[in-house]
Amino acid sequence: MSHMNNGFMVFGLECEIDDLSPRRAERALSDAGLDAVWVTTDASSGVTAEIVFPPLPFCTRSKNFVGRVYETLENAGATISTGCGHHVHFSASQVTNCTMDEFFDDATNRARNTSYDAPNGAKFPDGDLFGDAMPFELVKDVVYRYGTHQQEVNRILPRSRHDNRMCNNLFNKVRHNSFNSISSMGDLNAHLGGKFCAINVSTYNTQGTIEFRQHAGTLNAHKIWGWIDLIHNMFKWSDNERLEYNAQSSTDVQPFRASCRNGVAWSMCRTSNGASVQEMMDAIGWTPNNVRRTISEWRSRFGDDVVQTVGQQNNGASYGDGDSHTRYIIRETLGNSVAIIPENRAGQTSIWAGLSDDCFDYMQQRIQELAH
């Protein structure tokens, strides 16, 4: 089963505004009974306050709530300057253990009862409501499609957000020769340049989200809802049309220099019978701790399923014989993995693929407005 067919994704908003202090913004929202958001400061030029929403499900209640908050801020005197951005976080995991209404109530109550600076106050709720995190390949494919069609994305955003140093574009990043070989979130984050790019994946590990930073500041709920719909659909399209679940994949024959200690150990273990701790000690000069540490590093780098452990009792030894009889095998093939389908078989990369007619029509209107 694909990732997004089990539960629902939630999003969080960070809305930067001008001409309204945090204190005045907080008072206006409180007077309107809209105290389920956090109001904080931001150091960006032209930004006097930032409104941080709790995570919300993609539903009518959330849309109406966002609309009421923005209308209240605008009526209180908030404006949008060119320095304002509007960041959107999407949850890396699907919510699996409650309904959208239940999640909305839980998230807004949490915002009312915690301060922004409280531990986990402005972060997504703890994992008891969530399933497993989305596979790395899903994040990578959305980044690839966004970057490949960066010019099309730019057409639906004002020029001030095209080459903005706070949200650097991704076109050259995804076209670089090394992009295809990236296989971990850490390497993807380093390749993209960290936080200040159109898609910030550093939040995947720190907040359990993927942050989209390119949208311009706005107090128009309809406008930001169209952007949320567009990105949400990109995840759905990649998940259903461009990823293969339960795929078979092969491990590297040799990911290290063959003559180095890691390389010799890998070659010994990537055989049908693998290699015991004692055999690697004899061949390489390692201690048992060296072997265990190396196996742990391999699992961290290549995945837990890559290394099979055959316990010492399975090798005819007993617990009193020490751990040198434990054997490690590098699996040549892996099942139940997730793979990006080759382009000749995958669904198209277009950011518009699978998007509803209503959202597509709205985005085309935006393109026409910004062209004048």
C-alpha cells in the first residue's frame, strides 16, 4: 500500500506580516476568540510579527479557521510587504489514529494551552496519532518534480519570490549529476543547501515535516489554500504514480574501496554464507567491538535490512562461547523496499498532474494576473 492511502496528511502555516506588532496581533486574535495560534517575532526585514498555526488537516474547518485569522489580522491593520514570506509545513507522516475533526480539535486545544516557547509547543503533536514517516523516495521525488518545473512554479508566485535568498530555487540542484545518487535525507539536505531553499527538508528529522518556503506573504486564505492544494497533490501524485512499493532492489557489490578494511569486510559478508566476527578479526585485524561498530554504521547508512545477523547458536555455538561465532550476511537483494519508477514507466513529472480542475483553473488565473 502506498504511503498516503493510509490516513491523512496535515499541514502547518507560518504567516509573516508587517505593520502590526506581536502584542497587537495577539490582542486582536484573542478578542475575536482566535487564540489557537501562536504569535511570535521574526528577524526578517519588513516583518513585524509571525503567526504560527498548529498542524491542521486539509478540510473545510481548517480553511475557514485560516480565513478568520487572516481577516482579523487584516482588519487590525496587518499588511504584507515584500519581505514577508508564507511558509507551509507538511507532515512527514500520515495521521492514522483519529478523524480530521478529532485532530483539528486536539491541535487547536494544544495551541490554546501551550506557549510558543514551551517544549514541543509549536511542533507537530507527538507520534501517538501518526503512522510511519513517509519514505525518503517520496520526499526526493517531490523535490525533483518541483525543481524540474521551477520555472512553472515561479509563474504562480510574484517575482520577489523567484530568486529570493530565503528560498533559493531548486532547478540547478535537481539537474546536477549527483542528485540521482542521493540516498538519504541528510545528503539531500546538504545537496539542497540547508534551510534557505524553496523546499527545506532539514525539518524532516527535527519537526517531522517538509517545509515549503517559496510562497509570498499573504493574508488571502483562498490564495494560500490553492498553494496547499497544489503541494498536497504533488505528494499524492508522486506516491501513487511515481513510486513502486514492495520493489526488489540490489545492494551495492562494493560501496567502499576494495582494499580498505570496510571494503574487505563488505566483500566477506556479501556472500551466501557471510562472515563471522572471528573470520573478520582474523582477516582484517579488528576487535569484536570494531566489527559491531562497523555493522551498526552499515545499517545506519544503507538500512537495517541490508545486514542479516545469524546468531552464534545458529552456528552451533552456545552463549558461553563468546560472540565471535556470530555471523553477518549482506543481502544481495532486498524486498519490500520503495523505489522511484524509471521515467519511461512513471507518471509524468508535471506539477499539474492529478490536480483538481478547480485548483488548476485558479492557478491559471494567478498566472495571468502576475503576468500583467
